[in-house]
Amino acid sequence: GSYSASQGINCIREDVASYIERRDGGVPADPDNIYLTTGASDGIATILKILVSGGGKSRTGVMIPIPQYPLYSAVISELDAIQVNYYLDEENCWALDVNELRRSLNEAKAYCNPKVLCIINPGNPTGQVQNRKCIEDVIHFAWEEKLFLLADEVYQDNVYSEGCQFHSFKKILYEMGPEYYNNVELASFHSTSKGYMGECGYRGGYMEVINLHPEIKGQLVKLLSVRLCPPVSGQAAMDIVVNPPIPGEESYSQFIKEKESVLNNLAKKAKLTEDMFNKVPGIHCNTLQGAMYAFPRIFIPSKAIEEAKAHKMAPDMFYCMKLLEETGICVVPGSGFGQREGSYHFRMTILPPVEKLKILLEKVKDFHIKFLEKYA
């Protein structure tokens, strides 16, 4: 029941460092750069807290993907920082385009000081997995523009599409050579909540922060000390995530069986969701390469848009409320995550069991067809 060290229990940080080294094919990880956190959210908020400064045009700008996980916009707003949007390319399976990053950065320089670039890989809510070339381009861009990189990698175990592979930003940064590896500031995050373990309630996670100036590092530790320590049970859960059974151990075969069952099931449900949505007129769903959500684009007729305005609602919110009222299915409107003007989406989890998911998708299909007929 006692508090642990503010940075987290030392032997667990050592296990996290060993896990990162194994994951990244031997790229060294220093336990002193590992900070155990109350889930990844806590780590992201803490890092942003030490990065935000200035006022007026010198106020820190934080570049985030659109669509985004709303934690980012909420923390940016709470810290009174400036949100700088860059758009993912929906036509190209939600790919990240460096030209779009450059456009976003250059426009933002007129009203703030963009210092931070956030990447979510695999994506939430969009489910894309960034390829190696894309990550190299992003790192080069961050190096060139002296941006602090935040790599939200909590879905790193959830990759389903053939030909897709998770590459950590840390590993690619190291492989790009010392000019990059010794200079680009990077914080990467993982969690107990989002992979095959899914122990959400334990609130455990870690961040690895590299190339932080020693004085800033001292301030980070001080900031973490204010909240005493992350929950010790969550730290223990994180230790289990990074330190699973190994070949030869008694529980290894059962562990592998359960892990593969969870991930294969998610892959099956990702394909099922994508295929079923793409059979519905007025719905388009990109390939769900990873994570655990679908973010399909929906066509909303102009008559429905007018009715939504009369109710003072965003059109996709109006659609989602109608879906909830008529089917009992709760999805989140795309406007909650951000989307290009004039486009509409919703986010739906793929977690229900396969048989339930089939029923759910059929109900969405029937609802959508009736909705189009009603407002045609």
C-alpha cells in the first residue's frame, strides 16, 4: 500500500526498457528515460504541460491529426495552448502526408509558435498504420523544423492488414543515424488498455522520453512528483504487458493461444466491418489496418442537414442520435474527432463478439437505407 518512486518502480522501468529493446531489434533503451504513468493519457498531458509556454503569437502550437482522439484537443484547450490541425488523407486510407504537415505548420506560424507534432499510430479513430517511409519523412520534417515529436503508439499490437507492420518512431529514429537520433526530441507512449491485454481499469502506462535537456528532465520529474506516483497496481499491470510468458515457461502455450485468439478475432471483425459497410449505398469505409475502430464516411442528404440545423445539431450528430433512438446502437459522430468540412463520419468500435457485430452491422445498414429514403 505504500507510494512508489514518482517516476515508477525501478525494476518495472527496467522491464519496460528491455521490452522496448526486444521490440525494436536491439535499439538501446535507458530505464532512466522511462516514466510510468496512469495510462498513456496521463503521460501525454504531462509532456504537453512542460512544452506549453509563451503568449500571443509566441504561444505554443501543438500539431494534431484530424480526425484526432479528443484527449488532444481537450488537453490543448485546458493548457491554453494553440491547436494546429493537419488533415489525414482519407482518399489514401488516412495516410499522413508531409506536404500537408508543411502547409499546416507554415499557416500556423502567423498566429502561434508551433513546437509539438503529435502522431497517433496505429490511428484512432481512423485505424491506419503508418508505413516506414512515412515515419522517416515525419522524423526528417520534425528534425528540419525543430519540433518535439509525440508518438502515441498504444495500439502497437493491433495490426491486422496484410502488408502492414508496426514500426516504432524510436526504432526508425535510431536507424536514421546519429544526426537524427541525438537531436530529435521524442516522447512515445504505451498503455495497458488498448492491446490484447485490454486492462483498461488498471490505468497503467509508460512514456519513453529521449533527448530531453537535463534541466527540463529535472522539471519533468518534479512535475511528476506532485502527483506522488502512478497507481502501483497499474504499474504491476504494465509490467505484465511488457514481460509476458516466454517459451519454456509453464503458462506460455496458454498465453500464446489466448493472445492469438484475441488478435485474430479483432482482425476478422475489422474485415467483416469494412466489407459490410462498403456494401451499403451511401457509406464508405477505408481498410481497418489496425486499432479497434471503424470511421466510415456517411452520405447525409441535404434535407436531413436542414433538419439537423433546425435542431441546432451537427448533421452527423443528428444522424447518430436517430440511429440511437431507432436501433439502440450508440456510435460517436465524426464531428467529435474533427473532419474535413462537408464530410460526415461516425466512429464505431469493432469489439463486440462476431455474431453480435453481424447483427449490429445489419441494423446500421437497414437504418441507413431507411434514413436515405426518408430524407431523399
